[in-house]
Amino acid sequence: MCGAPLVLTLALLSYMPHCDGECTGDEFREGNRLATMVIYCDVPSIGGATNFAKSNLHIVPKEGSATFFSYVGTKEPIDAWPQFLEGGELVEAINDDKFSEHSGCPVIEGKKKIVTQWMRKGVSKENPWDAFNTMGVKKSEAKMLKEQTKRVKGKDEL
């Protein structure tokens, strides 16, 4: 697992509900994001919380604190998690089903600065973070598939 370059955000507005990785409940694919770390650098005096509505969790930021959340799990109950990792590898991992969907509440008074780092499984020197698109597909593979689709489409038109 490897982290992305850090992203500094000055949150002036609110952020609509979204998932940082896939939150479809489908099987996890290597190359996808699997966790997020949000570090709260500056916090507003009013507003700016992070809300996980489907998890019934509302995080009011404190300066210097952080929130870490993963969106990959297993179909098994939590007491089966020793089998979830075998030699550091994910076994039968699935993406959550909107459980980690979150939003940034509006900043009413003050300012909010956060640093975000996303973690992705499958990153290495040979496959650096930026080798993948936001859906976890290698950019080189996506380009090849696009070219193949163009060729097939061109043959269909003949």
C-alpha cells in the first residue's frame, strides 16, 4: 500500500456527499484507493465538520487532529479479520457500499485548511501512484483499451 502526494485544500465552501474510492459493494480491485487520511491544519470556529451520513458519524475537526477511514472490508464478520490479511495481502476484499460516503459541512465562520492523503493498493516503483487513473485502472491499460475500442468501432463502420 502506498500513499498519494499530499493535497492541501482551503475549504471555503461545502463538499457534496462523495466517496474517495469505489463504494459499490463490489470486489476490490488492486490499483484502487482503499483509505483516506484527512489532517485538519486550520479549523473554523463555526462549521466545517466532516459528515458520514450513512455511518451516522459527524466529525467536528480540532486543529492538528486527523481522521483516517478505509472503504475496503470483507464480507466476513470482524472476528474473521485475521483471515482478511494473509502475508500482507487482502483476501476476498470488497469495497464498502456507501458506508464511507462523506461530505464537508459549510464553513460558517473562520477558515478550514486540510491536508488529504489517499492510499492505494498496488503502488510500487514499477507502478507509481500517477500510473493509475481515479478509477484505479493503469493509464497505459486505459489508453490501450480506448485504442482497441476505436479500431473495433472503425471496423464496424466498414
